Amino acid sequence: MMTTIDKTALGRLDQEGRLFNAVLKAPTTKPGRFGFRGDIALKFQPQIADEKRPPDISMEQVLTFAQEGEATIPVLAGYLHSFAYLETAAQVLDGLLKPSGKYFIFCNNIDLLAAYQVTLGGIPFIVLPCDESTVWKEMMDLLGIDKNDTRKLDTAGKQDVLLDIALRYEGRYKAITFEEGVAGMYPVKNRNENRPV
């Protein structure tokens, strides 16, 4: 039997129409595991009639999986354009994460030397800087994975290797509050400022 998304903790996000731009949205190489690599919409734009608008805010380049029959997502990595969106992300994912899980959030507008842990709703998030790079590359570097080790694997296989190692990651970071993080963040680079409206 193939694992379907509706039997996993990712099912709710799928039903809410939050999973998009998927590079991977399928069962992986591990039994009972459903993987997702893509974007999670955090805040939708008001929709006019049938027009499909891109989300107002999303968590991009997400790497995650959920196990069939389990209520929570054990591991997730993603990119937020602003640290301030972490609160929204925690609300959207409320009930789907667990205190013992590993959740890596890369942000564009924090000090490039910063790295800390922020707990929201009892869930610890490891917050790391990311500028001009990708979540995939940052995670490979953080976990010390040599890309030659995963070269022969397909997208799902590579993601399984990376996330299994991420689950065992034991990095310790300075704990700060969400408010402290917001106070210390930099202005967000507006990616749309030169786009015609």
C-alpha cells in the first residue's frame, strides 16, 4: 500500500491548500513516509472570484516528511523572508509539531553570524541566517553531509538522507524570546519593490 498524504500530519496543510510549488510531494524511500519539498503558504491574499493569487506570506524551500499514522511532523527546514513571520508559521503549524521535533528556520533579515533557539507554543525552532543561498545547501553544510554521498539518489532518497541526519542533530543555541528576535532583526529586503503593480 502506498502512503497517501491524507494519512499523515501533512494532510491538514494539503486540505487547507497550503502546499504548493512542490518539487517533491510523494511517498519517499522509507516505508510509511510521505515527503514534501516546496513552499507552505502562511497567509493567503484575498481572492477575487476564481483568480488564483500567490500567498501573501509563505515558508519557502521547505524540506519535511510525515509518517503515516503519526499526528505530528518530526522534522522540518524552511526559509522565511522575515524572522517576524515565525509567529505566523508557528500558528499555521500549531498542533502539527512536537516539542521533541527538529525544526530549522532560515531567515533573511537576521545577523549573518546569529543562530539561536526560539520557543513558540512549546515548540523549539532553531533560527539560522540565510542570504543568497538555499535551505538545501545550508542544511547539507550544517549537517556536514558530502553531496557525493547522495549524488546517485533521487529527490526523495536525498531528502530522506538529509532529514534522517537532521533528526539526530544536537546543536545547542542561545535561547531568546520571539520579541528579542524581532527587536534585533534587520529591515526586510523587499523582493517586489521593482515589480510593476
